[in-house]
Amino acid sequence: MRLGWIGLCLAVGLAACDTTVRPENGVILRSDRAGFAPYVGTYTGQFEGQQAVLSFSLEGGRAALSVRDADGVMVDLIGAGCQSAIGDLVQTRFGQEGQIKFGIFELDAGACGDRITGTTAEIIFEQPGRPVLRVERDFVVRQVCRRESGGGQDCKVFKDPTYLQGRFDRAD
């Protein structure tokens, strides 16, 4: 039996046991799932000034995050027309007593993938029942290439990072 990171911290009793977990393919170890339970639910608030509903759930061992507007339509977190989609949980940090400090989800840029890279959606639990959603999007500003003596190219991509944010309160 594998002991999850949360169980290991609690069993060993380490006072400063902040643990970073990187789920494989978004699947959370069964022994770590109990640490997610207090955070699962629906939260209401605003994302970039617009009313929104954030849902955080566990579906078949995977943490799932979604954001919908007041009409129930999925919010395009990157920008209108990109058709962005929240993907797998790629990293989470648990605090001393097994509480989630944050979770980072992949964010597919959809139709804007050619000009926006490095996108993530991070849910931060600063206070119980009051998560902050922070979206990072990197706009490709320009690409500079130079020819190498062997005939290849050395290219550098310059990006302009932008952060979008929302604050929510537990609704259920």
C-alpha cells in the first residue's frame, strides 16, 4: 500500500511538512483524496469584474475546476474567442495539517495557442472557503531569430506575462 504525502506528513508528525504533489496525468493518489474533500464545492464571486461561479470537484480521482458566468456558460479564462479550457491538475501544495494551499491546473489556450503560451489556472486557498483564482497568460510579443553558421536558426521568443484574477466565497 502506498502512503500518500498527506498521510505521511500526519503519520510522521512533522510540524513544517508542506508538501508539493504532482499528480500523474491529473490523477490524485487515493490516500491524498481526503485532503481535497473540505475544498470540494461551489463558490460564487467575480472573475475580472464579472459575476462567476467556480466549481472545484473530484471526478474519478481527478481534481476538476470550472468557472461559469451568471448564465451558466463556461467562462473563457484567457479571453473572448480563445475557447480556452481548464485541464489536469499538475501540482498542488498541502500545508502542515493536510490543508490545500494551492493547486495549479493546465490551461489550454484553444484558438489563441499561436499567440498565447505558458498558461495556467491557479486556485489559491488563502482563507478557508475563500479561494482566489489566478490565471497566467503569456502573450508572444515577438520572435527574433538569427542564423547559425551550420545553417540552422537560433530563435528567442519574447513574452509579456499578464495575470487575471478572481475572488470567490463558498456558496454551498
